[in-house]
Amino acid sequence: MKILIADKVADEMITRLGAFGAVDYNPDVTAENLAGATGDAAVLIVRSKKVTAKTINAATHLSLVIRAGAGVNTIDLRAASSRGIYVANCPGMNTDAVAELATGMLIAVDRGIADATLALRSGKWQKERFGKAKGLKGRMIGIVGTGQIGLAVAKRARALEMEVVAWSRSLTPKRAKELGIEYAATLKELAERSDAVTIHLALADETKGLIGEQFFAAMKPEAIFLNTSRGEIVDHAALMKAISGKGIRAGLDVFDKEPAGGEAAFDQTALASAVTCTPHIGASTDQATEAIANEVFNIVRSFAETGRPTNVVNLRAPAKDETKLVVRHFNRVGVLSRVLTKLRDEGINIEEMQNSIFETNLAACCSLSLDKRPSEATLKALEGDPDIIEITL
């Protein structure tokens, strides 16, 4: 099995993956040239590089794409799913790293640490200017998104003795109470109540541009706004307006239309000059890198050993009207072939199938998910097969 790694990763990951086949390490390949670089690779591993439909369609041997991180918005899931290619990710491996950066940025924005550093480096002692922080103890922080990272930030905010209010599409008042945080029914309510807001959402069609003029209009004057998730979630023109119009103090680790790669020119200097910012380094710690390397290894190992990787994100959810057929049978040649032929003749599609062999090697149990219920005639025909012990629908 050939494995192509198309982004910079730890040397340890490259060495360990060698146990499963030939590893082609090509971190400098561009997204545009990735289609021609896949060759006969069965597994493609990326971090930030885009995997387009062009790349997927050109990779005739590709069976698995792994995002060495959590978000998969840089991978064309529809194209991969249409060609039967698994897409897997590494959720939760960078939770602490992002939460630490968000917490550090919260303090840095409140205390003006970045600007104070720049002033000192340019020979300016401005104690009066930078000695006017509002302070965080007892303040309310609003968390948009209560996944692993959002909850990790909430934990750190409580350690700073802040109050926490949260909103997400899945959060309920009951769940918020269980988590020990306050519940906001709407984004507007969260914005109105918060002295600081931090965004922790995945990028999707429904979250793109979610934070815009209405949200910033509802925020308190001079409140803190942080985004360490995805730049496209925030309307940056609206953010700039809020910074100039009501003194919103912002910290950003992410931008829309970010440069590719680790070194590149950056043209959003007007925005960068108005906020405390970092170049999308939230997940970039040695601890997170090691955790992701371990998870990638586990995904590839599962795929190599079973043909099915862990952490797959592009499998269809089971249909509500799906029929389960369980066939206990003697472990003999041709039994399942006869079952499948009967189902085929009735125009029944098998959505999923798993056959388990018992330790004596004499019997087995096969579970099939069907797109519709077999007729009584088909069931009776199967029950009459001498090699079938029992049929359960």
C-alpha cells in the first residue's frame, strides 16, 4: 500500500507509517499539482492542503483521505463520497492547543500585550496607555459552539473566575445546566450578555458568514471578540466596522482566504493592524502534533488491517426505514451467495453487510441492512435452505 503525505508532518509519523507500505513524503506539492502527484497512492494525508474534486477524480487508486486535524472543509467530501473514498479526521487531538491559544489571546487582548510589546521594541514607554485594562475576573464570556474546544475554553475561563454563557445549535438549557454554564437561546442574546465572545464552530454552509453586522451590533461597546476556528465564519468587514464604531477589541488566529503553506505574503494588513492576531497556529503545539500523529497511525492501521478506517466523516447515516435481516447459517461455501442471489432477484439492495464466524468455525451469523423488506416468498425460500439455521427480520 502506498501512502502520500502532502503536507509537513513530524518525522515520527513518516517513520511509523512505513510499517504499512511505501511512504511518499511530498510536503511542497501545491494543491493545484496534487492531482498529478497522487499516482498509485491508496492513502492521502493532508493538513491544510485542499483536496479538490480534480485531485480525487485523478487519483484512480485512492481509497482513503486523512485530514491530520479536525476540520474537513478543505476536502471535497461530495467528490470523495461519489467515488467511494473514505475521508477521516483526527477530532479532539488539538483541543487543548486551540483552547490554550484562545485563552492566551483573551488575556493578550484585554491587557494589550502585543501592542505594548511593539511599543517597547520601538523605544516607547507607554505605561499610561497600556495600564487601562478592564480585567477578566467576574466578567461574562460568551462561547459560540460547545464542542470539545468550546468546552475546554469554558473550563479555562472558569479558572480565571469568569462567568460563562454559551450558544450552539445543539445546546439545550438542561445540557447547559449539566455543564455548569449559562444558556443563551440565540446568538443575539449571547452577544448582548457577554463582555468577551469566543467562536468555536466548524465551517459549514450554515455557519459561513454567521457572525456579521447583527451580531456585532448586539455586542457591548469595547467588548472582546475572538476567533480561533475558521475565518469564513466571520464577516470581517462587519468586524472592522465594529472595531472602529464601538471599540470592539478583537483577537484572530484565522482569516478568510488564508495563504497556503507555512511561508507566504499576507495582504490583509489593514485587519491585522486593528486586532491582536496570529497566523492560524491554534493547533500548532508539540503536544497536538504528537497526538495527531498517533491518531493518523491508528486510522491507517485500522484501514490496513480491516479495510475500514476509524473516524470516517463521509458515511451516510442509516435510513430510517432500513430493514435488518439476520441470517444464522452453517459456515459453508455458497450459503451467502444464495442469500444474495435471492435478494438480487427481488430487486433488493444491500446497504451494509457483516458476517461473523463463531470459534468452532462451523457456524456464522450475517447481518444485512436492506433498502426494503423481502417478500414472504423470499423469506420462506431462504428458511428452506438446509444450510441456513434461522432467518430473523
